[in-house]
Amino acid sequence: MEFHPHEVKILKFLQAKCSSKEIAEKTALPLDAVLRAGSWLSTKNLIEIDESISKEISLDKEGKVYAEKGLPERQIANTVGRSAPLGEVRSKFDPNVFTVGLGWLKKKNMASMANGVITILDARECIDEKLLKLLEEKNVLSLDSLNEEQYKAFEMLNSRQNVIKVSEKREISFIPTKEGIELSGRLEVKDSLSQLTPQMLLSKEWRKSEFRPYDASVYIKPFHPAKKHPMQVAMAEIRDIFLRMGFKEIRGPLVESSFWNFDALFTAQDHPARDLHDTFYLSKPAKVEIPGFERLKERVKATHEDGWTTGSTGWQYTWNEKEALKVVLRTHTTAVTARYLSTLKKESLPAKVFCIGKVFRNEAVDYKHLPEFYQVEGIVVDENANFRNLLGILKRFYDEMGFKVRFRPGYFPYTEMSVEPEIYFEPKKEWIELGGAGIFRPEVVKPLLGFDCPVLAWGLGLDRVVALSLGLTDIRELYLSNLEWLKSSRI
């Protein structure tokens, strides 16, 4: 077993219980070095550490004033002498001092008052005054060192505001074990190096010195440095993957219009997804700005009603502009994608963008559902894009994330063809669906772009991906204020 020179010094000095401060004085070691070496010796079962907490008392700001001038009741008693008119005495004092002093004169039975005259009955020094003087002289007293009379005086002074200050004193002592005492006689203090300095390198002094070996078996208390939340780490990783794949990040508002959230995505105005059961509608603000609304609304209206020029028959109902102007908390980041599509021109293509953001749904909270969560969305707008390109992009993305992925056919309201990527979750030995993807329908693309063009699109719920990667079975655990879990979670 290897020992640090500080450990050896402490062991050789320590033959009985001793405070860390005394050890520091006797061995000429800094106190923090003694405490650190003591911790190492404790892990080696060579000493035991005893920690005790005692209380100390000293004068607070009012106490210092009273120690100089006397307690309020003593000031009044000295002014009165034997007896004096109460009004005359009152005029000589600050109202607060007089009120406090008069109260304590009665409480201590030091004075009586009758017919407007105050008479001093007992002018002897009280026990609290004696303690006040002692504290002025000693500065600090241990509460445990007070005798019965002094403790009663302490309680009297402590009942007053800002007179006595009570503080805790922590004392750490070392007690050598039998093994520690036996070993101390066999140890020698050796001068050895723990680190090199520039001066040693220049003078080559290190060649004459012995280097202290490190003991890798010594227990070191875990240190938890500051780190990002696992969700933030995952978002940064996903952002990096998309940027390396040549995508550009886009963002949009959390408070959105129904137009961008639903109508621009060809979601019928009587679709169940727009009900209060699924969507949070806001009364304030009453409306939000809709960029390009006047330019786009007739196209979207016609597409909903009869399909416009998309080749579709539409939803065969009368589109209501008021429904499109309603304000919601966005239910998906596809609203951001729709906004972006409406700004593109043919000369802007090809375009590749992604969005990472929070979305809101009126969900019942359980182990796999939350009313607010993060979504990852991406699109590729390219006249030459096809479904095989979409599968290739998704496979590349999930490979980068470290997941084994497979695809199965799916259905989504605003994509056709559609696919559901599934990843293999090793701990449960099963495939889990984590998102949806497909090619945007012409009813979405043409009104926004002004022309038809393949748009590859995909999205996934980020919370579930992060929970699975951390081995959590309940996504609510991601947001609990559990500091121990946050400290120990891998990043």
C-alpha cells in the first residue's frame, strides 16, 4: 500500500484522538491538506473520522451597543436614581429604547410605577448583564461551556432581537485505528515528487528525485461536473447529424395560426385532430400574423373545397376563413415546414431543411404521453427526389443515431406514399415505431409552392428516442427534478 507524505506525517503524529486543527499546527501542514489526507487514511481503515458540531454565541449589532451603553432597563434605572416623574424620564430617551427598557424593568421586578412616578426597587446587576460583559471580554463563548445561571442569561438575551448571534462550529477529529497505530511505527517520511515544475525541468533536478506512485485502488468521492440535460445533448447531436448531411435549420413560433398548423397541410376544418380534445386553442392573443395569407388563402380555400388544380376532389365543403385564423399552440413542427415551403421559388431548389422544437397536444399524461414534447422534422424539396431517396436519408439518420432501423408502410393525412420507421430496442428485444415519413401530397405542396414538386418529409418524437437511449421506461422521468439522476445520467 502506497502512502502520500502527508498521510505518513499524520499517522506518525496521531496516537490518540486529535482535532484536525491541532494536527495541522503540530505537523505544519495546511488544514485542507490534513483533511484531504485524513479522508484517504479513512478509506484505508487506518483512522476513523469524528465530526462534531457545537454552537457558539457572540454579540450581535444591538448586543454591542448594549455592552457599551448598558441594557435599556439599566440606562433608565441609572437615569431615575431612586425615583422620578415618568414623563420626565420618557423625554430623555428614544421612544423605542424607553418602551423596551420599561418592559424589562417590570419583567425583572426592578421598578414600580404609580401616580406618574417610577421608583427603582432593585438596582443590582442582573445575570444577563454579567453575560453581556463576559461576551464583550471573550468575544465568543461555547454554548456548552455555560453554567446553569449563564444559560438562563443567554435565553434572556436571545429572546431580544439582534442582541445575541448563535453560530455553529464544525470540528473534525481523527482517531487512529489499531492497524493505523501499528503501521505508524514502520513508516518513514520520504521526499518524493508528485508533479513536475518548469524549474525542475530546466535544472534537471527531477533526475535526482523519486516519483511518488499513484494508488489507483484508493476510493475517490465521485465528482459531478456541470453538464447539459440529456434532452439538450440529444438535440445537439441530432442538429449536428443534419448539418453534416447538408441540411439547414429553420425555426418558427410556438403560438401559431390554425392556417399554418392545419389548413396549409390540407387538414379538413372538421377533422377530429382540430378538436379541443387534441389541440390547445388560445383566447389571447386573439390573432397572430400570417405571412403571405392574402396570397395563399384563395389557393388553400380552393384546394379544400374542390381540389383546385392538384387533381384532387378536395374535401367538398365550404372553407371558413375564421377557422383558419384561430390561434393555437402548435401541435407539430410541420407548421414551420409549411411556412418555409411558402417562401421557396423554383430557383431556390433543391432545398434541405430541418426543425427541432417543442409542440403541444391535449394528451392525458402517462408513461409515454406528455402534453408538451419535442419533435424533429425534416424535408427535402427537389424535382428529382423520390421515395428511395427518402428511405436512404432516414437510414443514414438513424444509423448516425446508433439505431438499427427498418421500414413498414404507414398512413398519414398529408403524405402519400407514407412509411413508419421502426428501431430495434435491444433491452426489450422488440421493434418500436418512432416517427412517420412520406412524400407530401400535391394538396399540400402546390398551394404553398405554386407548382407541383416532390417534397420528402419526416418527423419523430424526440422525447421517446431520448428515454429509450437512456433506458427509461417512463418519459416523465426526463423532466423530474431528480438531481441524483441528472448527475449520474450518461451524456
